[in-house]
Amino acid sequence: MNQITELVDNSFIFTVTISVILLVGITAAMIYFVFRYSEKNNPKPDQSITGSTTLEILWTVVPVLLVLAMFFYGYEGFREMRNIPPNAMLVKVTGKMWFWHFEYENKKTSDTVLVLPAGKDVRFELQSVDVIHSFYVPAFRVKEDCVPGRTNHLWFHTSTEGVYDIECAEYCGMNHSYMLGKVKILPEKEFLEWVNKVDTVKKSDSVSAPPTGNVKTDSTNNSQVKTDSSKTTQVKTDSTKSPVKKPDSLKVNRKDSIKKNK
């Protein structure tokens, strides 16, 4: 079992157990006093009750000891989280709006899915390129902020194979709820095959995408010549100059009109 997971779970159980005991004890005492010292059972208040130094010391010292016990129990888990093993495998994590980007030791990268070998200590360098994100893996009880301009560190031990959730625990904008990912833990042999495999499919960059215009082939060098889609090969006609000749209504044959009148 992951040591960090065990320490965090034990600290949580210890804190919840103390809280439940106090809740039940205080609630039971309140109910007892409501009936025992009600006006119906005690029409005349008892004036013989005085202060107790012993009780005051107890309800001051006991809560302090309980809080200190919870603090030191939790500190054990925190110290383990900060005690990164020197031979841990390195993965760089970058938070972006709105996905996770991972870079491995051999410069291989992946988005959204973090692939790791089973039974290894893994150290993470956390960064952000825009706003504050929070890298949170609930199954391993670890969470650390990704802050722009600063590198934070985190680690855990990949004890068992499986697929686990990654979430962003810091509100980072409109699509914060969609900033999800997966930790995929494989046997070491399968991981080595994956991490050393050269990716043949590259993501298309919308900035450098080819134009949508027509493409002509140059037969001299078998290369493609790109044409500007804004320049069409059709000849445009001027709509203001009509090819049809209209008769001039201002020029009238006066001789013909005179002959008709005669």
C-alpha cells in the first residue's frame, strides 16, 4: 500500500473518531442536563453548585492535547509527502486552460493521460502557463497547486496497477469542471514499450494549417503550388456596364414624325 495513502487515511480516521466521540459525549450531556435540571424537576434552582478548578483544568488541557495529537498525526503524513526519494522517476506536469500536459524524462509527452510504471516512486514538477491550477489525484491522497512562474513538487508511489482519476482542485476558469485526466499505471515492461515508442501521429496546429484555396500542380518539379483562395480565376464583369445596348430615348427621328402627320 502507498505509504502516503496509509498515513493520510490513518490521520483522517483518527480525527473523525475523536470528533464522533466528542459529538456523542457532548450531545448526551446536553440531553441529560435538559431533563435533569429542567424547571419541572427543579422548580427552585439549586444555589449550592460552585466553580471547580479541577474541571476547568480538564476542559482546557484535554482539548489542547487532542488538537496537538491530531496535528502531529497529520504532520507525519505531510512530512512524508515532502520527503521525496532521491531516485524517484521525474515527470513534469503543466496545467493549461483546460487540460494537463505531461513530459517524461526522455522528452516524450502526453496530454490528459498520465502513464506510469507500477511499483515506482514518481516525482512531479508542477507548473502552470496561465492561471493557478491544482493537481489532485484522489486515489493517492495528493494535491498540490500549479502556480505560474513557480515550480512546486509532489510525489507518490505507484503501488498497484489500474486507472485513476486526475482532477483540478482550484477554480481556473469557465471550463474548470472539464479539466479532468487519468493516471494509467502499467506493468514496467508495458510502460517501457510505451514510453520508448515514437509517436507517428502529430497534432495539427490550427495556426500553421494549410490554406483552403485551390492547389495547382507544377509539372516541372512535381511540387504543389498554393493559390490564394481570395483570387479567383474567373473574370468578373462590371455590373455597372451592361453589354446590352439600350436605345436612346432622347434622340427622336423628327422627319418620320412629320411625314406621319401629313
